[in-house]
Amino acid sequence: MPPHPPEILLVIPAYRESERLPPFLAELCTAVEAAGVAATLRVVDDGSGAQESAIVVETCRTLAECHPFLAAPILLRRNLGKGGAVYAGWDRAGESGPPPAWLAFIDADGAISASEATRFLGKLATLDPARDCLYAVRVAEPGTEVRRSPLRRVLGNLFRFLVRSAFHLPCRDTQCGLKAVPSHCYDRIREGLSERRFAFDVDLTAALVAAKARVVELPISWEESPGSSVNFRASLQMLFALVKLRLRRRPPPSDPAESPTE
């Protein structure tokens, strides 16, 4: 008999995503059900305003009629940033029962397809929930394809270089919007997580590595979605956030052996 699939909470942070969220969420619910993944899905609206929140509520209500594993959305009163929305969802894991083994999130823009998301979630059954964290990475390898604009490619490469130089983290792509961490690892580091916006992925990764967690990478297909917020202004804000984070966190010793690619 195959092992029972691990319980997963998958949070979808959304800020003014009334156009992209409904079709993506519908595809994601269908794919999760078809794959037999033991996951609870939960949208966290990041203070998008009354009109946007109403669309999120109605979308989730309609989909939950056919997909009961889609929980009622969390509606934040004010915008906290993507990291703040993710943590708001993770903090309420297990509120009505035992906590899930894994906490995950995926961006609401559909840049990662529903089928790639379920492939990622299925991979968790092969990992060690005592120490392994699973990160999707946008690295083109056989079987995957990464499509992005020249501007996003340049800015992304620059950001990765700065992160690698300043923090020495065992991950080739800290910013990809699909990650999963063991619940107990998150509980251990939660109090020390301060970044909520542009550099929250780096802050989370640095805290996990400092707590002796292992980052396992999974290359995935990724396609830039229309309406991306990545631009020069956002890049400057990310750079400023990195500087502040670097002043607060000392980088862990570099250990290439701690970055296996699956």
C-alpha cells in the first residue's frame, strides 16, 4: 500500500488579483483534486479593498461547492505585502484541527501552471518533513521551460547575484513564487521573521538555513504573466530591502553540498 500523502496547506496570497485569480484558482482546484493531493487551499487577500475582496469571497464560495478542500479566504484589513499575506495564512494552519505537515504558498498570477503546482506538491511525499524545504526554481533544464521578458531576466539575474554575494544561501532562485516548508520548521523561526515585502523570501530562506533546514530545489516551468509588477522602481525597493536585511542577518557559511537538485 502506498504511503498516505502528507497534509499540506497551500496559501495563495493575492493583492488586486480579481482578473488573474479566478481562472487560476479554478484550474488549481481541479488539478489538486485530480492528482489526489491531500491539500487545503486558502486564498489570503492582502488588503485589496472592498470591491476586490468581494470578488475573492464569491470566487472561493463558488469553487468550494465542488472543491471542499478550498477554505474560506482570509481578508486582511490592510496591505501587509506578499510575505505578510503568506504568514497570515500559515499562522492559521491547524486552527480547526491538527496542523498540516507542510506549509506552502503559490503566487496567484498563474505564472506557474496548476499542473506544475501539483507536480511540486506531489514531490513532498518523497522528502524528509523533519528538515527538508522544497523550493521551485526557474532554471531551464530538460523537461522545463522558463519564459520571461528581457527586463525581468536582467533584473532577476542581478537580484540573484546580490543575494548570493550577500547571504551565501544554498538556493539558485529565492524569489520563485512556489515554496513549501515543514510546519515545525516554520514554528521554530516564526518569531524572527521580520521582512514582509520585497525580500521576504530571502529572510525566510536565511532563517530556515540558520535553523539547519535543507533547501531542496525543483526546477519548474514558468511563464511571466501579463500585469507583472516587476519594474525598475520595484527593483530599487527590493535592493533597499536587501540592504536592510543584510544588516540584520549574518550570512551562514557556504556549503554547496546542502543544495541538492531533484
